Amino acid sequence: MYGLIGKHLGHSFSSEFFNNKFRREGLKERYDLFPIDDIKKISSLINDYPDLKGLNVTIPYKEEIIPFLDKISDEAKAIGAVNVVRIIRDDTAYRLEGHNTDCIGFRESLLPLISSVNHKKALILGTGGAAKAVDYVLSDLGVTTLFVSRKSGNNNITYSDLTEEIISQNTLIINATPLGMWPDLDSCPPIPYNFLTENHLCYDLIYNPTETLFLRKAKAKGALIKNGFEMLKIQALAAWEIWNS
Ligand code: NAP
């Protein structure tokens, strides 16, 4: 048995993805949703479901879960966020291992798009958990990153700081905010889209809708675009491998 923990769980891609996979492959497993209002409830959840072997973790517990883990992968530690937990049990106890597969999904879906183009600099829109995973991957690939936030800070610029020069130097732009996600279809990050060119690659972590306003505006300027669906599938499959490793 597997499942997803988070505060408010509505429609879940993971539940559909894994339950379809179990049906297709004839696996006697199931994937359930576990909305919890406090991360401290994780211990009773794991005790109440002795067949539970793995969890996905979503908002707002990707960081809050870290103190409850016995082990954390190097990547999850560096990012500071965990979206996959492997539960290892023996007769009397259990151990929890935390991983981050968002970074695996982002890396593997991005690599084919940048294999023939040398993007040296990237703007990451947003500063949440997903933005940190994107930053980890890009930095590892040797791309210089700059966070863009609504608030000023030591490690970022704000949307009003964006100039033609900054947009033209940063040929890779990643939307790691929820702006434009269904049902908020008319929103997009407030960047100067008129400075985008065919040299840009604009990647939106959002997968619903398939083409957000951010991507439509970037496409209209000739930029290459990519949505978050492939990342989503890759991170789910990577979770499955971790749970069964
Ligand atoms: P989050 O923590 O809720 O938000 C990310 C950041 O977006 C915030 O830290 C904030 O940065 C900015 N933001 C939030 N509301 C905003 C607003 N109204 N206007 C402008 N900026 C706003 O979310 P997350 O978990 O990092 O996820 C971000 C997005 O990535 C979501 O849409 C999520 O669905 C998607 N995602 C996709 C995948 C995938 O596999 N495709 C995986 C993970 C996440 P500032 O406060 O610095 O402005």
C-alpha cells in the first residue's frame, strides 16, 4: 500500500497514476489519499496502516516532514524538501527515508531540451520547494541561476527589477509559481514577455492546463516551451523505484 499526505487533497495525479499502474500490471496494491492537519500525525498513520510502504508528500509538509525522518538523501537534504518517503519496517519498528524526486523529474525532462543549446543563465520564478529543486538541478548542470520573487531578499531579485538586459542574458526561464494553474487560467508571472526571443526556453512546472498563459505568451515570441507533465510522470516513476529498491 502507498499514499499521499498533505493538508488539503483534492484531485490527485498520483492516486490516478499509481492505481492505473497497479490495475494495468495486475499488482495487488493500492494508493490512497491521507489528508492530515498536522504532520505530527504521521506516526499514528504509519502505525494504523501496517501495509503502508511508501508515501508521497505534498503542500505544506515537504519541509515539515524532515525532522520525522531517520535518513534523508543527499539531494533532498541539499534542496531542503522531501516529496517521497520510503517506509522500512521490521517486526517491531519502522524507519523513514526521505527523498526528492522532483529534482529527478525536472532534470530528466530538461536534459533533451538543452543538449544542443548552451543556456548559461536561468531565471527561476518563485522561491518555494519546487523552485529550490529546480535551482539544485540547474546549479549541478553548471547553469547560473537567479530567483525572482514578489519580495526583495538577499538571494533574489523582484519582478519589477526585470529589464531587457536580464531577460536577454537569462535564456532559460522556469515558472515555479502556481500562477496560471487551473482554475486560475488568466494569471501568469509578471515578467516583460516582450523581451523574449526564439533563443529562450520557457519551462512551466504546471501541467494543468497543458499550455498556461506563461507558455502561450512565450510561444508567441518564438521561445521553445515545455510544461510540467513529463516531470510529473518521471518523478512518480522515480518514487516507485525508491519504494521498491
Ligand atoms: P509553493 O511553495 O506554493 O509556491 C512556490 C512559490 O511561488 C512561492 O514560494 C512564491 O514565491 C511564488 N508564489 C506563490 N503565489 C504567488 C502569487 N500569487 N504570485 C506570484 N508568486 C507566487 O509551490 P511549490 O510546491 O514550490 O510548487 C510550485 C509550482 O510547481 C506549483 O504550480 C506546482 O503544482 C508545480 N509543481 C510541479 C511539479 C511537477 O512534477 N510538474 C512538481 C512540483 C511542483 P515568492 O513568495 O518568492 O514570490
